[in-house]
Amino acid sequence: MKYHLGIEDIEPNNWVAWVFEFPGCYARASTREIAIESAPEAIKELLWRLDKSSISLAGKQQAIESGAHSALEIVVAEEFRGFQDSPDYIVNAFFENDMIPPAESDIEYAQAVFGMNRRELLVLISGLPSTAMDRPIPGEAQQNIRGILQHIGAAEWWYWDRLGLAFPRSERPDDVLELLNVVRDFTLRHLPELIGNTQTAICSSEKWSPRKLLRRAIWHEHVHALQIARYLGDG
């Protein structure tokens, strides 16, 4: 089975190869070439995590079994170059693949991976004292682990907001763990409404769709969980 990639320079010296068959599955590197070369390992890592979590997905099973038991064929299907919309905002990719309305199998997959990502994140931060959560991290844009967690919850809300589907910003809790729970509960409740949804929107010159929402939200939590693991010395 072929796996199709969308290639994007998401930030300077930060290339991402998105795997279209598995929204949110990605390889990340400092160059385009290394990101592409790393994509097969990213697919196998996702499949290993799904297997470890005993997740079976009927709608994605052919792709899962193909990736787990055969050599992976990688095809670069699309490429996007980010551009500056304002001094502090880079417009990220909208691929033709993002135009495809999510199917029921995509939502089943998203529900499973959201759950897997959140369990892994909670294992990382379980029992962390406030001193560890609030310890300044040199060079970290979000300042500390608590700030990264705040960023995860706020960004997931923000993705829904790009399509005008989020709950009011004023209802976002201040407490970090409560924010994560409230936003994720909202996401899981409303995911089924994205099945067959052809809606698109443009915010700050960037185009959004339900499939892009899935791709970015799944990716975002996982990439920051890996970041926290590195800070804690677990990854």
C-alpha cells in the first residue's frame, strides 16, 4: 500500500511530512529530504503505539496491516511553502487532501488517537509537583511545563475556533488540567459532526477545514508530549 505525504516548511528549518492516510501522523526534521526519509519510521511508530494500546480500527485496518507487515511505499503527493502573514504569524499548509470531508473511519481513528495521545500525556505529568510544573525552562517559548500544557489545551480550542465551531473563549477554564479536560470533552462530543462536513474558512490568510482540524490537533498534542518527555528526561 502506498502512503502519501504532504510536505510543509511549517517554520524556518522545521519541515513536516504529513501522512495523509493517518491524519496527524508526521515526520519532522530540519530539512525537506530528512523529513521525507523519516516518514516510514513515523508510520511504524504510530502503528506500534496503536498496537501497544490494543486499538483496532475497522475502517483503517487495511492501512494498519499493510504498514505493520510490509515494506512501506512513500509518495510525495503535495507540497506547501509557508509564508508570513504578519510579523508573528506564519501561514501553514492547506493541502488538496484537506478538502476531503472526514469519513466515519477518519472519526473513529481520530477518537482512538486522541484517547491514546491523552493517556500518554497524563502518564508523563502524573504526580508532577508544582515545583516541576512551574520550573523555568531556558529557551522554552511557553516558559515551563504548565505553560506547555496550557498551550496544548488552548490550541485545540483554537483549531475549532478557526471554523467558527468552538465554544466561547470566555468559557475556557483558567486551571490547566481543567482546560485540557473541558476542551477534550468538547472535541470528543463534536467529532461525529465533522463526518461529511465540507466547511472551509479562512483566518489570517490561512485556510481551514475539518480534515485539517483533525490533522493539526492530533499532531499538536503528540509533538508537545514528546517535548515534555525530553524536558523530564524520559525521551
